[in-house]
Amino acid sequence: MSTGRRVTRKPDCPVETGSQVAIEFEGRQLPARAGEPLAAALLAAGVQVFGRSLKYHRPRGPYCLQGHCSGCLMRVDGIPNVRTCQTAVRAGMVVERQRGWPSASFDAFRALDWLSGQGIDHHSMFTSSAATNRLAARFVRRLSGFGELPAGEPRPPAPVERWQRQVVVVGGGAAGLQAARELHRRGVRSTLFERQEVAGGRLLDGSDSAGGDGQGSWARLAELHRQLEGSENLELLPGTTVVAVYPGDRLQVVAVQERRTLVVEAERLLLACGDYEQVRLFEGSDLPGVFAVRAFDRLFYLHGVIPGEPVVLCGDSPRLLRLAGDLVAAGVEVAALVSGATRPPLPAGEGAFPLVPGRLPVRASGGRWIERLEIAPAPSEPADGLFDCGCLVSEYPPAPAYELAHHAGCRVDFDSACGFRVVVDDGGRTSNAAVFAAGHCTGAMSLEQALEAGRRAATGMAESLSGGSGRED
Amino acid sequence: MGKVIVCRCEDVTLEDLRQAFAAGHRDLESLKRFTGLSTGFCQGKCCAAHAGRFLAELRGGDDMVCDPTRTRPLLHPTPAACFAAIASGEAPDQEDA
């Protein structure tokens, strides 16, 4: 079993390699590359425990690498609760872990986890008297607190700008970029907010192929960027996070940038905010070293980081086979590809790794990081296989990002195949006439379908703006 | 048997959900209020779908899951400094901010 290391990326990788710098991690100097996500640098340098969980002090590490989960929070340059996966490396930055006594790597309070079986029901604990309750509350707060207050002077308020725009697009992934392109083609001006510094979403991750014409997703993304470059109709703002939508006569969208806050009044809103990475649930699936497949894609394809070996991959899609093949080609040790399907999608790549059909992961174990993975024919059946595992890539349906639509009062429903999702018709219309949605925030789909949904929602929106009923019945 | 952690932010286990369901918490909002599910740093981004599946299975279908928990701004944890300059009822005024 080995900890993180760097491997060579594909020659056409669109992310440039930053210069070699040093960062300070709890008094130690660690090597890193300027501009890469801090979490990737820490994993590459062999850091495994990023923090401790709130109640049972279980080890925590990043699993989504998308800025959504709480696994990668650290104190960076005196600021607590910084998402290290969303923070670019700068030379000399000072990084510390927040929770755990005496340290995050070895936390004595983990004993709570060992002793508590399947959980502690805290509802009636320490409630015998008000005094006991107050004492216990103080103790528990200290035990589970979210780090220390920031060092130094508080940050001054960010300037607020109020804008008026006809069309706001949220999310610059496949659906959002394609929608922006369609709006541009139809002569409709739009403003696109993308949370990451580089737009692309799934097109950027590197593992999805945009299908059909044999064109890779990086090439497809470059083409979309070329088509949009210099467009007078598109105001593309990367590094901008939309945090709220307020419905009303005119929608108000609140977007936050590093140095300013935008309150935007919009006539129409197109939500293409994607989804959140998930992993399959089983005993120990929260251990560090268990990664969602797109998180692993980003580490490997974009940043050339392998967080641990041997790698076990669990899932059914052909893309996982492609990933396994690429790992072997890069010299990474792959222990197995475990597929729940009884008939796997494609034959294994020249026997470079065992392909195990008809099995699901049921238990992960290890002290501070995953070390072993047990598999079984079904979650309820006894395990009949065991792998040494330094990193688990877990494919599971991502959960649509339905929240902004919910803010705007749009109808949301539940689908076991993905989770809560924005309800739309064929033209991307939601139950709020001013709000359209496309792509993975409306449910599970392929990359090709997301591109098409983006185009259709933009078409529907353009029609609704030109004064028609907006419906083509 | 060890723990199956459904909500990583608040350490809510599958067993916690089972006990809450048995105690009568049969919709997501109620489960959330009883167990602390979805109330942590990620605000349910990593557990709401899992909890929905748990309810769908026990209640007999996706239609029975009903609504997600009430979503409120902010979608992502955001420094207070980003909002300190937005006074309530303040007239639109950007250039001199």
C-alpha cells in the first residue's frame, strides 16, 4: 500500500503545470505546484487525514474535489474552514488541520467511535437537569467546534454592485456553455456565472468522451470556447458563485466573487448548475481514500495525482474501464474493477487487472485511510472477496443541484436514479415561467444529452423573450 | 457491524435514520430536524439524495418521498464580508460602493 504520488498526465491536458513551490503544512515544508488545488498538492505529498468528523472524530478527507463536501476543510493562512480543493496553491501558504486532539492524525476522541457501535442517540443525554445540560453543551461544543476564529483583522466588506441583465445563465458546464452558444447564435445577450476559474464542468474532467463523432471532451471544450470567444453577446464570468435566487416580479440573483458581490436583476434565468458527486453508501464508505469518480478523474487527468495504490474501481459504466486502462498505461497499480452488473460492459484491457462482475463493495476498513475493501453479491449477503486497497474509485449517480431552482419556487421531484431534481419539459421550462433549467441539475443524463438540453432550453428561452407564447405545440 | 455514515458533516448514521423513522419521522424535513441530517457544512449536498432513497424504499416509491427539505440561501458557505455592505432596504447604488 502506498500513499499519494504524481504521475505523467496526457499530452493534451488543458491544465498547465505550475512552477514548483513549497507550502508550510503544520511546520513542515511540502512541495507543491503553484496554481493547483491545495487538496491535490496535499494528497500528492502523502497527507491522508485532512480533518476529523464532528461527532465520532472519524478521519475525514476530500471525496468530491468540487467544493461541495466538508471533507477537505483546513485552516489556511489564518482563515478557518477553507475548502482546500477550491484553493489554488501559492508559495509559502500556511496550512493547518483544525480538529483532533492531540492531532488530526492521531485523535484520542476517536475512542467515541470505537465504543459507540452503530451510533449514539444523543436526544436524551445529559438532560436530567438544566445545569448538567449546560455543562455538557459546553463540553460538546469544544469537542466538535469548527476551528478557531480567523487570525488578524476581519476582512473589510466586499463592494456590492447592482446589475440588470436580460438573461443570466448559472453554470458553465456542458449544458450552460452550449446554452450560451445557442443564445449567442440567436443574438440574445447573456451573462454566464461559473463557479470554477475555468468553465467546462464535465467537458473538463477528461474521462467523458463527447461521443458520436469520436471527438474527445477536451477538444469539444476547446471548440466551444473558440465559438464563444470574443462574442459580444456573452459576458462570461468564471470564479463567480451564485449563492441565492430570489423570485419576484424580476428575479434577483446573488453572485459572489473574490473581491465583490453582485446583485443581479434578471428577466430570465437559465440554471445549468450541474450536480454533486456522490459515493455508494456502505460501512466505512466515508473513509479517506474513497473518491467519487469525477473527483478521481480531476486528480488523475487534470493534476496528475494518484492519492494511493493499489486502486480499486467500483461501477458499471464503460468510462470506468477507460479510466482503469488509462491508469495502467500511466503505471498505476490497479487491484480490480468491481462491477455490480453480472455481465460487465466490455472485456478487461488485456488482463492488466482483474474484472470482478456481479459484486458490490460492502465494507471498507482502515485506521486513517482505506486499506481493505470487502465485496459481496448483494449488500445483505456476506462478503466473499477482499482486496488490499489504497484508493477506492466509487461510481454512483451524482445528485442534481436543485437548490437554486427551489429558491425560485420551481417544482422539484425525487427520482431514486439520481435524487431531487428540477422538473422541466422538453424545452427546459420549469414551473416558474422566468426560469429555465438544463443538464444534470434536471436529472441523470449523458454528456451528449446535456449539450442537447442546453441548446433546447436556450431555444425555448429565446422564443419566450421574442414575445411568443414560448411553446411550440 | 460498524457505522454506515449517511451524513458526513454531522455524522448521522443509517441506524440513526432507521430509529428516527421508527419513531415517526417519515418525511425528510422531520428526519432532518430529529437527526441533524443535512444541517452541516454541505447543507445536504452529500446526503439528501441518499436520505431520499432511504425514504423511498421504506415508504414504497419515489412519489412517497415528497419534498426536499426547505432550501434557503446561501447555497454555499460564504464569508459574511460578502454581504456586510448590503443593508436591508438599501436603494440600488453601486458605483460608490
